Amino acid sequence: MRLVPFRNLLHRCMAELRAKGSIFDIPLQHFWTPKTADEARIFSTVAPVNPVGPAAGPHTQLAQNLIACWLTGGRYFELKTVQKLDALTIEKPCIDAADEGYNVEWSTELSLDQAYEEYLKAWMVLHVLSALMSGGPAGGKAGGPAGGADSFLFNMSVGYDLAGIKTEKMERFINRLIDSTAEPLFRRCQEELSQALADPGLLSQTPWAERRDALRDLPGSISGRVCSSVTRSTMPGCPPAR
């Protein structure tokens, strides 16, 4: 697990697009775009036209995986489940399927702070990509963190019992995803995004080179409300009272 800083992640996406016409080896022609502006409601928020995406798992643990999913049509993301025990030493990789599969994973392989950072970085990059591909900023409609047909929804997943979810470190993680506005990392990503968009080289020789000026105000318009819904994950056989 090597976490990529936000600035590097953004520049890496555009550099590959410039050099190879792809992002994370997904060709530009395979980037999914909606054919209709229809919307529905999921929980209390506006859902995009394609309300499907990955369930919580190792594949929703890193920002680059969430970006790859969005590029291929995912718009509803159940983020990797986190819990209070976020510093366990376990055998890696968590799944060895050379012959038979043995899952020795215990929730997340990242700390709560690292998980929050990955989800926030993906949130920011997806707003950039959504704005570039739709011709304008994502979001802006009432009722959800990012309304509109080109938008997306993040759903946090927490476990594994109520006592663990109510611990101070878990409550901090949950509250940061509910509202990141005051978080130093959120403000830093906004600043780094502003600096990146001010650089003509970021989008040069990409299909979106002419859209840089239209995104000038994007960093300040990205909502700090990353998640407005939650999935509670429990261990098999967990009694309802817990």
C-alpha cells in the first residue's frame, strides 16, 4: 500500500492521458458518459443517472481504484469498511488465491487517518474529472453532496459493533466525512488544486486543454460533505443488540 499525495495523483492522471490517451490504463474512448439526465433518490440524496458502483472491499481502499471505477461508469461508491482496530499486524496480502483462497484480512489495511485521506483525495479528483468531462463543475443541486447526472455519491462503511463505532477515533472519522470543511487536509487539497489548475501544463495536450479557465472556481465550489449515508458492517452472527 503506497499512498499517492493528492498533487501527484492529479498530475499522474493528466500525464498518462497526455502520453498514452488513458488514465490508469483505461483508454479515453472507454470513459463512461451518461446518455440521459434522469435522476433518482438514494437515501436522502439525489442519485446520479447510473446509481451503481463497487461494494466495500479492498478495491475501494485506495483513491486510484475509486477513480478507475468512476471512469468506467461507477457513480455510487461504498467505501472500504473501517473500524476502531486500525493498526493490526496481519499477514499480507490479505487474500492468497494461488490455489485455494484464504482471507486473513481484518477490515482495513490502512489507519483511519490514511483511509480518510484516500477517500478525500478521490472525492476531489472525481470532481475535477466530472467537471472536465461534463463541461462544468459537478454538484450544485440541493439534496445531495454532488447532484447532477455527471455526479457521484460516497457511502461510508463502518463496523463492527456499536461500541466500536462510538469510540472517539471512529466518531472523528465519521464526522470528518460528514463535513470536511474545517479539515486542514481538505483546505490543503483545495489550495493544491487551485495551484494545479493555474498551471497551463496540467491539461496541455489533453482533450480538455481548453477547459482550464472554466474550472478556475472549481476548488472553492467542492463540497466538504463527502458522505451523507452510511452502511454498517457486522461480523457474521453478530446479534442485533450489538
